[in-house]
Amino acid sequence: MVHEARRDEEPTASTSRPTVRSPLKQRDFGIFWAAQTLSVLGDSFALIALPLLVLEATGSVARMGLLTAVGGAASVLAAVFAGVVVDRVDRHRLLIVCDLVRMVLYGLVPLVWAFGPRLWVLYAVLPVCEAVGMFFAVGYVTVVRGLVGTDRLTEANGLLNSTAAAAGVLGPLCAGLVAAWTGPAAAVAVDAASFGVSAACLPLVRLRPRPADDRPASRRGTLWQDLRTGVGFLRRHPVLRTLTVLLFVFGFLTLGLTDLLIYHLKHDLGRHDGTVGTVLAVGALGTIAGSLLVARVRRRLGFGLTWIGSVAVCGLAIAGIGGSDAVLAVALLTVAFLACVGMAGTCSMSLRQEIPPEHLLGRVTSAYWTLTYAAAPAGAAFLTWAAERWGTAPVALVAGAGCVLIAAAAVATPVRRA
């Protein structure tokens, strides 16, 4: 890596040396791993249930995209402040509070929906949950590095992502069946319960003490200074700077894909909720494969080729999904898309965790997510509106071609040599 990255990593060298042991042999990582797998199992219910609730009430893919956009916008706004908060407070306690808040809020959805469709509750609950989820996600990144050190980050992230995806196989399948039998609102209740389980498990995880220069009491800068610190680190690092720009466009093109996929299956192909759950469950097999293979592929090909190749295949898969009339073909293309999203995402997450010094990790992660997802909510709203007007096939073709162009552009950047 470039000289600047080596200099910045020096403060964390002493913390990474004693963590060579495999994450699978570490008790605290094992508990954390199990808790997050259960949480993702519940999340996969909401992934299907919330769009189906909107489609059930309105029949509009544009309204589905609008809900996704509102939630995404709240997540982006929260990302602006999440890193500052994570670097200032007790990260362990923050994760528990975030889980409890989401348990309560998601639990309100089936209670309110029992009296009839109430779209307002979705637009009220989802943005808050997405914002809280962003605080959890930033804290999650810092905790993983604290559990396994820098030497095992890619392996640990691959394990977390692969088993989360395994839960994602069962989750969408069950969510589709629950939605078909009792309605989508009941599936949201499962998501609420999963956050309760995660909150109960997290106190059992023992985190390593933060370095002396990383304790919350040592943070004395203003909010604006803290925000500028994270952005400034990204701007100075050539690989992270380039990834931020490329993922800005990628997020615009892909955030609304789940809505497009559900609409394509329900509206274009005339399938029921159970088929939607089955296709997404089969697709999650791709995430498992990608997450399990990513560490090995990255060691063999390097970060650059792994990330660029994954994004290119994502684009081809997106284009194929919109143009396919067979459910089996849609499922297989979803497998390819999610496998490559898993590989690219795990690679970029691990690199982002490896480079910043510990005391900047939350702010750098927060700045990175704020910038890379800034356009994603608008993209979700625009692509679903366009799909309702012109159909899913041309919109998916344009989005897929855009992803392939991102990969092609990356070849000429520092990402290729990373």
C-alpha cells in the first residue's frame, strides 16, 4: 500500500500482533457471530415484508421505491454523525441500545397494521430504524476489528457475511410463506424479535479495551472538526478516495434493485409472495458463496482485480434480471449478483477497516458511508419510478451497463493496483 497508509496503520500494529488466532477459535467473536446471524435472519423477513406491505396497499413500484428512498436518506443523514458518536461513546453499549430501539419500533408495525393498512407507520418507523441501523453498522465495524485485529479482518468479515447469508436463505423463504399465509405484517414481527435476541447476546461479548488515545474522554474536537477529519482521511488516501467516488455511482444504480426484483416477479411475471421469498432465498446462496470465497480470491488476485471483477459481473446480472421471463433464470442471476456484491462489499469493508488508525475508524467509516450512499436514495426513487413508467427491462439494462462502466473505469485508477 502507499506510504501514507503504512504510516497511518502504525498506531494499531501493537494491537494486531496478538490476534493471529483464527476468529473461529475466539469465544467472544463466536457469540457476536451467532447474535448477528440471528439478527440478519430477522432482517431478511423485513427485506421482503416491507415492500410487500406497500405493494399490497398501493400496487405501485414507485411507492415501494419511495419508501426505500426515505429509509436510505435517513441512513445517509445518520451516517454524517454516526462516526463522531461511535468514536466518542462506549461502542458496546451503543450496539445494545440500537438493537433495543429497533426491536420496539419494528414491533409497532404489525400492531398498527392489525387495524388495517397504514402507510404512515412505515414512513415513520423505517427512517428511524434505518438511522439507528447506521449507528449500529458503524459501531459494528469498529467492534469487529477490536475482536479479531487487522490480520484476520477479511476472514472474520467473510464468516459474518457467509453465515448471515445462510440465515438469509431461510429468512426470505420463510418470510414469503408467512406473508402468503398470514400477511406481510406478521413477518415484520419476526424482525423485531431478532433484534431482541441480538440485544440479549451482546452483553456476553467481551471487547478488548480501547487504546489509551482512543478513549471517549479524549475526544475534544468540535462536531465540525470531527466530520472534517473523516472526510480528510478519505481525501488523502488514493484508494479509499477512488472507491468512494465509484461506490457513489454504484449505490445510485443498485439500492432499488430489491424493489425492482420484487415488482418484476409480482407484476411482470405474475408470481405470488412465496415465489418472491424463494427467489431471494436462492439468491442468498450467492452471498454465502461469495463471502466464503472472498478471502481466498483476494489473496490470489489482490484487492483490485477481485473488486473490479465482482462489480462487472454485478452489472451483467442486473441487466439479465430485467430481461428474463423465467423464474429460474431470475433466481440464478440473483445468485450471481449477490455473490459478487458479497465479494466486492467484503473486500471494500475489510480494506476500510485495515487502513485507518483505531481512533479514527468510526469517523472514517461514517464519512465513507455518507459519501458513497449519498445518491443511493435518489437512485432508488428514480429507478423504480422509471420502471413503473417504461418497464423493468430497460431500466435494469441501463443500471447494469452503468455498473460495467464503473468496473471499466476502475481499471485506470489506484483501485486496480491496490
